[in-house]
Amino acid sequence: MDRVPIILDGNEAAASVAYRLSEVIAIYPITPSSPMGEWADQWRSEGKKNIWGAVPDVVEMQSEGGAAGALHGALETGVLGTTFTASQGLLLMIPNMFKIAGELTAAVIHVAARTVATHALSIFGDHSDVMAARSTGFAMLASNSVQEAHDLALIAHAATLESRIPFLHFFDGFRTSHEVNKIIPLLDEDLRAIVDERFVRQHRERALSPDRPVLRGSAQNPDVFFQAREAANPFYRACPQIVQDVMDRFAKQTGRGYHLFDYVGAPDAERVVMLMGSGAGAAGECLNALEKAGEKVGLLKVRLYKPFALEAFFAALPATVCGIAVLDRTKEPGSVGEPLYQDIVTAFMERQAANGARPMPRIIGGRYGLSSKEFTPAMVKAVFDELKKPEPQNHFTIGIRDDVTHTSLDYDRAFSTEDPRTVRALFYGLGSDGTVGANKNSIKIIGKGTNNYAQGYFVYDSKKAGAITVSHVRFGPEQIASTYLISQASFVACHQFPFIDRIDVLSAAEPGATFLLNAPFGQEEIWSHLPRQVQTNHHRQEAQILSDRCLRRGAGSGHGQPHQHHHANMLFRHQRRSARGEAIAAIKQAIQETYGKRGEAVVQKNFAAVDQALSHLHQ
């Protein structure tokens, strides 16, 4: 089976599967989940079919509550349905979620997890929204990367049909939803192999119909409500094993294996960190570095959070563990601890009560990454180091300096796990100036046209258009799971000359880095117009500064976004010379695919822009 890698972000990765496994998709936009609905709407307008040969109905409602209500109604007619949301949008769906779960109706809601507004509104990512929905009765499945958002979307859709438990499939807003990465796609044949048609038929047979009268969604009095509520217990007890069975079938089909709890690290680890979501990428890098240094450490990635499978949890943990740090990406003021921490403590307390002979490890909990706060391998190392202490701090925070209640851990900012073979590039631009789009194009060219893996993450201001954007681009020979910002770049580009007076654009440049500056001045004038700080950093870091008038030249080359192929060309300067010809050929192939319909003249003008890009640089 041909599995050609593709380049896409987490939203498209999840939506691609959800669309092909649905017949009704109710949508309402909310950042950062909006692209999932937009993709579904676009595919519907293009006539793209699901795996049963039908074009799904995509309906935009007037609110997230309306979307959940439309989904609920559609499910009761026996169709397969889904929706996408985040933050307050998910909260507006909660009343319908209680009903969907209470009626044991198969459904999947895909969530780009985002901060819930408290003392302030934030459009950025954490787990406060999905944690607010954990009592609805939905199973909760967490993806940690773009590939997992793609894969676990399929697992959620298959498992909900088999278990009759609705699923909330979530991944981190922006960090995963908007990260562009190289993944192995799931083909329609994969979806058909994993989704069992028997359970699709059973779902359809449960549709409300006058031909098969059934009582559902009634009102009940105290005489029967309690008993009926407990009657769902067998379905929830069976759910974890069903999910694992689907994961096992998925592994046979694709070669990518998942478990309810995935443990990595030393088989005799003494200290273990637990978390779910994109933070697992940074934690995994730290773990590898500490293991190479001889430390007995491990990482437990929680995939199926609800229903919580106790047996699978304890089976995944090494028996040697004596210290556990549970990391939650949310805050629940006034609680004894955050949700995942409380579940882990409860699990161990119940085991201890049943078998008091087993020693109980020390368990501490901490908070990280609220509102997309940076979470790096250095911070993970600080957590592992905290577990070494005779009396480690409980209920800590990491990544901030809490000078009010003094909960924060210190960490060594110089600790780095970056692969030296990975090219790391930063691009400074303005929202809507084409910089982000250009970098996405460059990543696609690199990923499709070379053997390199590529990753792009884009830091937006909440004001979006007209505000500063910083593109963090990595590419190299190995899969890239660095779920944190670039702090040491070998290539820095600034596409708005006024930025150099406002931002220290060279602060993240490593010694010997290349700095590309789009400037309105000629080669002889440019140095005198650079701020003193940039000149000083240039000398201190021995950076190579290249100036270029790409905007003017691009405008005469016949394409509306002159950054696009110019960016890729600049990035490829970091490749060995023997690969440069291959890279240029890949760029031109992408141009042919993008502009071929506009005629040969436009294609040739773009080719000329690529050929001239390097020759017009000035040092």
C-alpha cells in the first residue's frame, strides 16, 4: 500500500479523518479549532466523498450550542456525525454532551484544547476546556502530535461505534492544531479496515423510528433514575479494552502502535513524569538526554484519560518507580490538586487499600503550559530533579516565576536537547504579510521534495492581522518532535525592516548564524541604517548578515507572494552543496504544481525568481 508522506497541520490531520467517517458535520468557528470546520466546508463544496461514497452534510449553526444540538438530533436518526470546537465553545456543548453520553450514542467531538476565559480571555492552548467537560460521560482521548491527531481521530471514531460511549478527542490548541509537520497519511482503505461495518449497522438500527418505537430521553422520578444511571456501568467498564483492541488493529494495519498508557524510558526507572498532550514531545527529548547520562527515568504518556483504566495504568509503570510527578495543563482553584494528579493519587490509594504490602511511591503534582506558556526540556529536567529531593515540592508550577505564592521551580535555561543536525530558522513578519504562508509552502517543499523531515510552528499575536508573527521552522534527517520554540537559530530572517528598531531579532541567533534582512537600502547604505544593538550582536555572534530587496524583485517576477519560493531558497543555503541542486528542482516542481494552471509564462517568471534569489543577496 502506497503511503507517501504528506505535510499538514494538526487541524487538517484530524479533520481529514473525521470528514471521511461522517455523514453530518455541524460546525461553528472558534479559535483555534476553526480550520477543522473550514476544511470540512471546503471539501463539501468540492464534492469530496466519505468512505461510503456520500458527500457529508456540513451545516454551520449560529452557536456552538446549536452545533451540539444539531449533532445530537442527527445522531438520533442513525447517521454518523461529528463536530469541532474549543474553549467556551466546548462549554456551550456540555448540556447536549450529557444527553448524548447518557443515551449511549456513538459520536466524536474533536477539540483543539484551549484556555477557558477566567480573569482574562485567552485564545491560546491548555486543557482547561476539556477538563471542564470530564463529568459529561464522554470518553477522553489525548493526542500529542500532528501524526497522533490523525491516527487517534480514526481510533476514536472506531471505538465510539463499538463501545457506544461518545468520545472527546483532543489535542493542544496551536501547539498541535497549527503545527505543520510531515506525517504518514491514513488512506480510505485504512479507515475501512479499522471501522467495523457491524457496529455501523447497529448504530443505524438504534435510530428513532415510528417503525421501531423505543422510549429515549424521557423524564424519570426518584423511583428509577438512580438505577437507570448505574445501568451504564458495564459500557464504561468495557470501553478501555475496546479502545485497546482498536489500537491493536490499527497497529497491524499501519505499523504504528498505541496503548492506553504508553511508557518510554528505563525499564527500571525510579522517577517518572506523567502528562498528556504536546508536552510529551519536550518531555521525551529530556528523557533521552537524561537516559544517555545514566539516569533511571521514565515518561508515561496518558492517551485514554476517561474512562481511566487502572489495570492498564499499573501494567505500564515499572515496578521500581519510587517517585512520580504528574503534570496538568490546567488549574482548578480551591481543589486539592488538578484532575490528572487526583486520579493518579486515587489509583494508588485504592491499590494500597486493597494490597497494603506494596509500597506507595511519592507522588507530586504540578501545573505547566497554561495559555500556551512555553514548556521546554529544561523545565522537564527541573521536574525530574525535584523528584530527587528528600522532600520535593508538591503543587508546583514550572515555566513561570511565581513571586506571589512561591510555587515555581527554578530551571536551567541553558539546558538544550536540540539535535545539532537539525536546521533551526526564525522568520519575523507581520500578520497577513505572507510570511507564514511562505514558510508553510517552504515546509511542504522540503518535506515532499527531499528526504528531510520538517516542522513549522507559528507564534501569532492575539490581534492576528497586522501584528507580529514569528515562524519557527525546523528541518533535518530525523522525525522532529520538538514541541517548543526555537531559542538558538542557525538562520534568522526579518521581513519588515522597522522591526529591527523594536525587536532584538538576533537574540536567538547562535554563533555563526545567517541573518537575512529585507531592507529598502542598497549594499553600500545598509550598515549605517542598522541599530547599534544589531551591529554589536553581529560582531559578538559572528553572524553573517545578508540584505535583500525580495519584495521589489518578487513583484516583477509575476507572483503575488514573492516570499514563498525565496524563503525555501534561503533555507536550502544551509544544506550541503551536493543537495542544493536537488532542492532547487523540488522548489520548481512545487511552482509547476501551484502555478501550472495559470500558464507557462507565469511558471517561467517564478522559475526566474528562484534562479535570481541567491544572486541578489548582499553581504
